[in-house]
Amino acid sequence: MVLGRTLGVALVGLTGHVVEVEAHLAPSLPAFTLVGLPDASLAEARDRVRAAVTSSGLAWPNRRITVNLSPATLPKSGSGFDLAIAVATLAGAEAIDPAGPCDVVHLGELGLDGRLRPVRGVLPAVAAAVAAGHRRVVVAQANAAEARLVPGAQVVAAGSLAEVAAGYGASLDVPDVAPVATEPVPVQSRTSSLDLADVVGQDEARGCLEVAAAGGHHLLMVGPPGTGKTMLAARLPGLLPDLSEADAVEVTAVHSVAGAFDPGGGLVRRPPFEDPHHTATPASVVGGGSGTPRPGAASRAHRGVLFLDEAPEFSTAVLQTLRQPLEHGELVLHRAAGTARYPARFQLVLAANPCPCGQAVGKGLACTCRSEQRRRYFGKLSGPLLDRVDLQVELSPARAGAGAGESTATVASRVLGARGEQAARLVGTPWRTNGEVPGSWLRERLGPDRGLVADLDRALDRGTLSLRGVDRVLRVAWTLADLDGRAAPSRADVGQAVLLRTRGSGA
């Protein structure tokens, strides 16, 4: 027997492709060749596999070894193929039962001492394997909890290559080694204990936050420093309902690929919260990197909140790259090595000062900025970007004696009721919240009553709203109706939605 076979999984974005790993051993000068479009980290598997095999007490075949990753036209990256390459090589050398690993998926990186190390993206990789009909999966012990989240997967956790080889009939002593542990970055959890009652005053901003949570709308808050913009944004995830089962799997898969997932807690059930610093690059926000693109903050905030504090301080490139996911809920990243698609259906929250010094409030007597500085500062938030933001609100300094408002639990209960109204209305459609529904569908639901859209027609004539803005006003109007338990929005709802959209645009 000179040919060994087993299976691995190549991830392109969140899409997994089952890869057949073939190892051919020929009686010739010793060599190790890896083919099938491997990237640099995968090409280095030759040295890792050779060292791991000898460290495990197994003899390295003194032959010409050619390992093929099929299909050869699919780019492959990462160190997750190490275990599959080692198992296929040992099967070809008949050091293990050649028939045993043929229909088993192997995922894991090998250390030079033969220990199995965890890899990213195990959840979507195992899901792809199970969907393709390959239920038996071997992973590192640190990835076992994550792999077992996939229904139907028969997961075998191993601590070393020797343990895997012994399971396929190799005659060797399995060393008692400590498994490699991981230190995962948990999904953003610091917002879970924040209460909306901590925000003093700001009744109008609190109302906008509730509307944003109820309908999945994007929000812009403008105000001087210390008015509570950051506090309000950090409390928005607490108002959102738990993720559905499908959303939880999708969000968890994104965080698994990004390496920001704690498998010990199961699937991610709460909406994530991402708040990148204003020095973040476009690649860190929307995703990128060398080789196959990795998910950025926008994708990690999928079904949650992406908060840009001091939004005008972000680079123009970062702000403009958000226009596509705001419209389509998906990021398509094209690179020379391939194209990756990541979901990015997030709620965008922008916070900004009225000017660089932040004192242009009221009559603005304390402001030290020149007029061109003010225009340049707020001009970073372009018209096309702001046209995609549903709610805009100005915050003024709150009084020290202002009382505390409602708690997060109280507001979240109303948000949950409004989400229920939307779910009942949107059943049978691909949309879940008012923030996703196209304006044409909403206009059909309004009926022939022209008085209801008279305010929108006047706003169009004045140039206050664009046609896209009209659709977004209708979305907010439906959310206002859902919060009040009405079957359809009234003319007052439409007028209030116009005010909520245009009030902060003149900052």
C-alpha cells in the first residue's frame, strides 16, 4: 500500500469545503512535496508533521512522499491540515490501518512534540463536514466543546498524534501529555451588567435608543462631551432580545473563525457589541488580511451592535466601507487568494461631538473652533453614509438633579413586544425587523391613504429627505406603531419619524 487517504476541511469565509488529503509514497530519494494550492503556513506543515511523527515514537517513511489536497483548484490556508496530512502519510506507510481514516475528518495543528493544538473555525468546519455526510471528526481536546455544538457530529477529542495513531491500530505507547489549552477571548460581555437606569436625564435620547432597539435601526448621537453618548450606546445590547437558534449558530461561527469565541459557554446567545478605536484600519473593521480575508469588527458585530465613538475621527476609508454592509447586511471581500463572504447585519451607532473642541452647544460662545474646522470635522460623515442612518438625535448637557429613567429590564420588555409584532407581520418573508424591510413592501402595506405620506412628500420637495430617506422614515414609523401596539402607523408616527431622522443632521 503506497497511498493513504483521509479528509480535512478548507474554510473560505464561513463556507467549508471538504478536502481529500492523499499521501503517495514512492520508492525513491526521500522527499516531502505538498501540492494543492497551500499557502505559506500550510506549506510549513511538512516540517511540523515530520517532527511530530518522530516525536510520537513512529518511524518516518524513508520514501518520496507527495501529499495532494484535492480539489487542487481550491486555495487552502492555515495549520488545520497538519493532523490530516500526518494521518494520510502514516496510512500510506501502513503504520496505521489504511482503511480506518478514509471517511474521517481530521482538524488540528501539530506541535513539534506531537501534541495537538486547537485551530480557528472548528464550528463551521465541522458543520460543513456533517452537511457533506462525514459525521466522524477528530479534533484537538481544546476544540472538542466547540465541535460538539454541531448536531449529528461524532467528535473524537485527542491530545496528541500518538493518541490518534493508536486509535487506528498503531503499535506504540501513548505518552501521558498535558493537552494544549487555549485562552479564548470571550464575546463582548462587559455590556451584560450595564443598566439604562444609570443614564441621568436624556429622555429624548433614551426614547431614540428604544426605537432603535425595537426596529433594528441605525442611530447617530451628537452632543458635547459628558452627555452620555457612550453610556447609551453601551446599553443598547441589553435592550435587544436573545438570538434565535439560527442566528446563534451564525454568530458563533463568525467568532470561531475570528478566534474570539469561548466554547465553554456554548453558542453565543446574546447580541455582540463591538466598539473599535478610531485609529482602526479598514481591514480591522470590515475584514481583510493576507491570504483569505478574516472577519473584522463589522462581521463580529453581526446581529448585534457596532459602535463608532468619535465617529468623525475615523478615517474616511473606514466610514465609506460601511456603506455596503449597511445596505445589504453582508461583506464580500475580494483578494488575490480568493473571495470571502461574511454576514454583517449589525446595528450601527455613531457618536460625535458638534465640533472638534466639543463646545459648540447652545449659542456656542465657548467654542474655539473656526468655521472651516467645524465643517471639515462633521463633513467626515458623508451624506451617503448619514442617508443610511435611520435616527439622529442631539444631546444636551443633563442637569445634576435629573432623575433616573427606566431600567433596562423595563425597556427591554417593550422592545420584545415590538419585535413580536414585527415577527407576526413579517412571517413568510426573509426579513425579521423593520430595519431590514424594503420601502416598497412598507408602502404597499400603508394602502391608498395619501394623507399618511403627505409629510414625506413635503420633505422630498424641500430636499430634507432623499428617496432612500423616505423608506427609512417609513421603517421608523412602523416601529413607533409596533411599540404602541397599533396595526399600522398613523400620520403622527410618520411626522415623528421625520423629526427623529433629520434633527441631528444639522449639527
